[in-house]
Amino acid sequence: MRIEGKEYRTIWFKNNVVKIIDQTKLPHQFAIKELKTVNDAINAIKVMEVRGAPLIGATAAYGLALAVQENNDKEFIKKSANQLIQSRPTAINLKWAVDRMIKKLAGINSDQILSIALNEAKEICDEDEKFCENIGINGLKIIEEIYNKKKDTVNILTHCNAGWLATINWGTATSPIYHAHKKGIPVHVWVDETRPRNQGANLTSYELNEEEIPNTIIADNTGGILMQRGEVDMCIVGTDRTLSNGDVCNKIGTYLKALAAHDNNVPFYVALPSSTIDWDIKDAKDIPIEERNSDELSHVEGIDDNNEIKKVLIYPSKSKAMNLAFDVTPAKYVTGLITEKGISDASSEGLKKLFK
Ligand code: MRU
């Protein structure tokens, strides 16, 4: 997708280094960062220079290739693989990508191991881009249907950033929106700010602006009244881990949006590539929910009048805060899952039909 008119992907490999867009600096600065070692990749995932389930999966894949480049020793690769998987616990894509890399590299001792690792990491990226494009083509039908009935701008609410910055390209939740916009369907996006890290305000609104898609940032608690007023035609969000029964784990606050949508008969869709499906965990209570540093709540970052990024404390200095990063929306509140293979019910039967 475009930044200042130039096409980018979110991660690529060039001259022995992995390049990423440093998302901690957006929207105020656009900076490309180089990852030279597996530790650089682990750190980029932890501090969220890269974030979003598909992109952290791809970064983990490239991270493993960087480990091979540094030291092609079996123990080192194994340790690096574990560290990458543990760098953020909730998104299943990390384990999915690392397991795929390990499988590909198993038994290869030759000089070719590095090029095989790099090819596989690129393959994961190319595949994600294709899958996200297909999610867009499939999700477009839902937006088109609403437009054909309404004959007016389709208002879509999204939470966090499941945009192209969270994937390799296109995004998951945003891909149907980009496809609708390209087709000339008028769309407007309500962008949940998404406290505490403001991925909606900082990233989703930013990327929609770059593609010239009308959008309005709202405080996280505003969606409910907008739905009561009939100002939301549908919700589309992403996911970090979707269970085979259709339960959806996504950014904290998604559950409350789904409840409000249910109460107001607003369709609530979740967009995901199959790399985000956890076929093993059967009970949502077993999903590891990441708890991040409470500094992310008590401090906010922005630019001052001199265009310098500053971080300030907004809480009483003695107050405690708790920062759970994800919640689970039960399948019964999910209208449908938009995947690369089509749209399914949020149920085991629905998912099984698409992914035999
Ligand atoms: O903490 P983040 O910013 O990595 O959380 C991202 C989300 O919750 C996204 O909705 C999810 O990863 C899907 S991204 C296509």
C-alpha cells in the first residue's frame, strides 16, 4: 500500500539485513529500521516496532533466517526459535511461522541453508499478501451488498490496526475496505482509537489517510452510541488467534464492540488468514493473554510544538494500572469469518468446510 504515494510492504530483506517500518514512530515519523540479528527481531516484536499477528509471524520467520545467518549451530537455532515464539504470547502466527521454518530447515546442513531459510521467509510474506488480497475480494461482497441496499456511504467500524501495517500488505480487516474503495463504493471508517497504544488512531487512520479513504477517529467507548444511532453498517476487526470453534481473540475491547453490535443488530465480521487459526486449543480460557507493562497506560506519547516525540505521565504517580492486551469474543457474537478461502460461520462446521 502507499505512503506518500510510494508503494511499500511492511518487511523485506536486502543486503543481508531485514528492513521494517518502525511502527513505534508512526504517524509522526516514517522511519525504516534494519534488523541484523535474531535478537533485533525478537526485540522489534517485543517493543512493537512490528506488530499485528501476520506481521509478527513474518518477522519471526525472517528472525530465524537471521539466526541461521549469524550462527548455523543447531542449539542456537533451537534456542532462537523458542525465544521468537515466546516474544509475544497471544498471536498464534509466531508459532505457526517458526514451526514452518523449522520444518523446512530440518535435515539441511548444506551451504544452502541460509538461502532456503530466506526463501521460506519470503514465501510466508508472499503468501500472506495473497491471502490478505483474497480476504479483501471475499469481504468486498459484504460491503457491496450493504451498499446496494443502502445506496449511500457504507459506515464501517474497526478496532485496533488490522490494516496493511499489521500484515505484509492489504491488511485483514482493511482489505475489504480497500477493495471497496478501489471499486468506487463510498466507504467511511469509524476508527477506534484503541487505548492504550492507540494503534487505531496512530496506524489505521494514518494508513487510510494515505489511501485517501474517509475516516474518523473515535474514543473507544463511542462505538455503542453510534450503533444505537444507526451510524454503523458493519464492524470488521482482525484477530490474533481464532479457535476452531470460532471464538476470536483480538485486541482488548473487541469483545465490548461485539456485544454492542449484537445488541444493535449490526453485523460483526472478523477477517483472518488461515495462519491465525489455532486448531489445537479447544477452550478460550487456555489462550495465553498477554499482559504488557502498565507504563503503556499511565504514559502517552505525541509530538510537541517543536515536532519532537515526547512521552508524558497522565496518571497519579502512585496509581496502579493493569494492561491486558487482548480479550476473547465468543463465536456467538461473530456474524462471520472472512478468510482467504471464503466467508464462513464462526463455528467448527463453518471452518471445517473451508479448511478441510
Ligand atoms: O497489539 P497489536 O497491535 O499487535 O494487536 C494487533 C491486533 O489486535 C490485530 O487486530 C490483530 O493482530 C490482527 S492484525 C491483521
